[in-house]
Amino acid sequence: MAERVLSEASVSRIVEMAWEDRTAFEAIEAQFGLNESAVVALMRRQMKPSSFRMWRKRMAGRRTKHALLRGAVVLRHRASHSRA
């Protein structure tokens, strides 16, 4: 399968979303078409090895990163700088 070509801005936004606790991998997939394994691969390429290991440790078992696991407790978050 051919790898998608993403703009620098898109890659930056995906990395930002992947670091956010409240952003589920499903939201990244819906917006950019990258599933969890593709996001992990992108993060591995974009980050220093130590930063990647820190991110993976942080994401391991985090319920909020998977829409099906988090339930209705965590609702959609909208950044304060975005338009309504």
C-alpha cells in the first residue's frame, strides 16, 4: 500500500493531536485517514527516540486515546482558539 503524502502542517497537527490526552486515535483517523499503527509509525519517524519512548509509555493503556474505551465521560474538546 502506498504511503500518504502529508503536508508539513498536517504532520505537525497529527503529532499535536497524538500528544493530547483527550484526542482519540479514531479522531485522527477520521480527519487524516491514519489508523493507530500509522500514527505510531509517523510519531516514530518525527520524534527523537527518547521522546518517542516517552510518548509510547504515556499512551500505553490510556483509555482516552480510544473512543470505545473512554465512554461518555470524556466529551469532545474544542480548543479555545478555534471558531465555533
